[in-house]
Amino acid sequence: MRCYLIRANKIEGVEFLDNAPDDDLIKEAEARFRERADQNYDGFEVWDGKRFVYRFPAQWREAYDGRH
């Protein structure tokens, strides 16, 4: 499982996640995204191999600023 950290509509970082149910993967990815708030990522995507699981925020239109 992977969490892709997004900045300016591009993958700028990758975190490997534990094998877990989707809800747990999303929680783990969100925690890692928030831990890296100082790196100014706009959002993240969670993938289980080729299967898309989750995207935050729903679309990459503007930088995440905590109000979404």
C-alpha cells in the first residue's frame, strides 16, 4: 500500500503503508500527511497496488491550507 504526497499536482513523496482495511489505510495516510505539514504538500492519494483507494482533497485545485 502506498500514500503519494502531492504538491502542485505532482507526486512529490511516497510513504509505504501497512497492509490494512481501506479505512485504516486512509487514517494512516492522513496522519503521515499531517506529520509533514511543514513540507507544504497539497494533499495525498492512497493506492493498494493498482487499485485507487482515496484522494485528499477530492481534487487538486489549490494548495491545502487546513480549511478544506
